[in-house]
Amino acid sequence: MICSMRWIPFAICSALVAAGIYAVGLATPATPPTIQGDTLGIEPGEGWSEYEVRAGASISEGSEPSFGLVTFARPLSPSEAAAAVASLQRVNGLLLIDAPLTPTPEPPPGQTRADVFARITDQRIVAVVAYDTPDTFKNVAHGTDVAVVEMLPPDAVWGSFAVLPWHGDHPATGV
């Protein structure tokens, strides 16, 4: 009889722990998502030519650096993409076909941006999110591998804006 009653304290303790965890879960609200008012990328339902006009108009005449989306004329290999954006101060993320933005570190000493891109992916890259001045983005926009550059306002903060992924065909070439 005594052996059969040893489970009662264990059951009571287990129930109290479970109730405590449940109560903490109810008392702790979920963290609200970061409001993402700014977006980079082609909007749903927006045509490619409309996007080119909107993106081109987003490059300001100011000198303050900001985040921008550099969309390539065709999906590029990691080394080709790195060469196309070599003059940019910082590349924050890679956009692959049918994938969300992939955060990108800066190259460590002794490595190049191409090394970092190749380490992250062996897939073709359709765009990068970068940080630099409007003049530098304008120069990058004239590259033969670049289709369009879109910039956010200078007050944009990394992590507080959305980057719309490409789904399916690349809008510039249908690839």
C-alpha cells in the first residue's frame, strides 16, 4: 500500500509545475512584430516596367547613406554578383529565387565578398540588399549586370523593412 502511494507527491509536483508554466505563458504576451512600413522589391501585381520607374525615382539626390536593393539583369553566380556590387560599402543580404533574404556578413580579413557569397550559396543570386550613398548606388545601377536599383529613405533601419522575394521567373528576363 505504501509503495503504491509514492506516485502521489510526484503527480502533484508535476501538475504544479505544468500549471506554473501555463500561467507564465498566459501572463507573458507574445512580442509584437516589428512594423515594416518600408519595402524593397517588386510589389505583388506590379509590372516590371512600373517597378523600374518606381525604383529609379527612389534614388535621392542627397548624400546620406541608406539601404538599397540591387536587382541584377539576370540571376548571377556568387562571383559575378560580388563583382557587380564590388564598389558598395556593405552588402547585408542576398536574394535568391524562391527564397527569403539571406543575411550576409562582411568578408573577414583575407577573404573577398565573392568568397562570402560562395560560402553562403551555390545558387544564382537575383539581387542584394546593400548599404551605401545614393551616388554609389547610381554608379552601380549603370553596371551591365544590374537591371535596377531601389533605395529606402535614409532613416530606414536594418531589420525594420521588408524585402519582397522573387517567386518563379526573374522579372527582368523571365529566367
